Amino acid sequence: MAKLQKNSPPALEEWTQRADEFARREPAKAVVSAFGAGFLLNLLPLGAIVGALVGIAFSLVRPVLLFLGLIKAVEFYRTQTQPTDSNE
């Protein structure tokens, strides 16, 4: 098994060590468990979830850019209308 990074949390190290010991003691159960976990993860509609998040992100891009453009326009207007020092 690959070594974990030195700054990994102790709970993660314990879980990986326990999983490694389980796989060495009972390899058949470990393979069936891994297959079952993979199957359950495959049933999740990850594509639909990611697609929905991307759709939401793209629908928010235009209003955010408009808002940022308005902020920059106000900043530009304020710098143009500030009185200049004529003491020099």
C-alpha cells in the first residue's frame, strides 16, 4: 500500500491501515466490498449532478459579469469626476 503524506490526519491513517489489514486477512471479502462500493457509486447520478451545477454556474456568469462591469463603471466615473488640485 502506498504511504500517506506525513501531514495526513491520524483518522485517515487509521482507516487506511485498518483497510489494509482487512484486505490481507480476508481478500475475498475485500474484493466483494470494493465491487459493491463501486457499484453503489456508479448508481449515483453524478453526471446529472455535475451537469446541473455547470448549468447553474453558466447561468450565473452573465449577471455576475454585468454586476462587476457596473462596479468598474462607477469606479471609473468617480475617478473622472473627482476635483483635481489646482494649487500647483
